[in-house]
Amino acid sequence: MNETVLSIAGLTAGYGSGDILQGASLEVRRGDVVGVLGRNGVGKTTLMRTVMGLTPSSAGSITHNGADVTGLDAEERAVRGFGYVPQGRMVFPHMSVEDNLRIGALERGRNWRRLEDMYQRFPRLRERRRQRAGTLSGGEQEMLVIARALVGDPDILLLDEPSEGVQPNIVKDIGALINELNQTGITVLLVEQNVELMQAAARVGYVMEKGRITQALSEADMHDGERLRHVLSL
């Protein structure tokens, strides 16, 4: 059985006006692509931000490769191997594509050689390396933020709604990229409402409702489009 890379137990977190996560628990095993599904507003983005250390937790624990990281900030988690692609892309719009990537390299020891790896993986970014990130298309910006996370050479990649606002053909490319990254050894935690992308990328999954994980989904479940659509209608 694969070892556990990420373990979340009883996680509670919010933004001051009340807790959005209400004791969420899940596990991600090494080599898996794990999907988290649920309607808008149930706490999926809060879950990802809390796992990354951007939103503080008020209860519960987060364990990465057997070490408790609950009290660590986002920068320390990045150094330990967390890569994060936030919802809405969040590029640095007035900076060049290459400067955006360099920021990712800074998080784990100024690994400049990884920039060339990213240009090989994303030739379109090489073509636009001097272009301001804010002038890229939605799909190109999604490529950029994924590349920026990968420059840090993460062992677990947190992807929050990567299909949001991108064209259907780019969504297919994102699904293929997730599978390719997974084959290179990167474990993925994926929040997504696009059923086709979730079917293409995730092996197992969890259902989130009102800040809690309420169901675990098997590999067979993840290939059942009707089941996934029902989950998203709850």
C-alpha cells in the first residue's frame, strides 16, 4: 500500500466571521491524484488555502510525509514540497512570464535550472517569456501558474479549479498534463467542478459538504459521470 503523503484530520478553519471548515478529514497517498468535489461555497478553496498555510487553522492537524506541518507558514510548506495553484490563476500581471517563474524558483533554493525544464514542458511560455503575464490568455495564464508551482519541484501539487475560465480544448490539455505530472511521481490534490476533467485526471476522490468530507469515492465512482454530476448537485 502506498504511504500517506498528506493527512488532514479534523481540520477547522475560517476567516474571522466563522469557521468554514468544520472538521474536514482526508488522506492522500503517494502517487495518487485525489479529487475533491462539491458545490460552490462548501469550503473547497478554504481547504486548499489551509493545507497550503495561507489560511490558519483553529483546530485539527495537517501531516506531510509523517511530519506535523500544522503550525508552518506557506513559505515553509513550499520548501518542504507543497506546490499550490490557486483558483483564479493569480499571476503577477505586470511582471514578465519569466519573472513569474523566477518567483517560483526562489521558494526552493533559486533552482534556476528548473526554468529551462518548464520551457521545454510549456513551449508557449518560452515564446512569451518576455511578455507581461497579464496579457496572456486565460489558458496561458493557467499554464504559467502551474509551471510556477512546478519550478519549486513539489512532491504534492494542490490544484484549485484549474479549468475555471479556460476553453474546453485547454481543459483537455490540463487533464493530460496532470496525468503526465503524476507519471513523473508528483502526487496531486485536485479541486474541480468540471466532471470531464475530474474523470480524466483523478483516481479517487472525496465529497465535501458544508465544510466536512462526507463521502469517499472509489476509482469506479470517479469514472461514473452520472455519479459525479449527482455529487455536484447536492
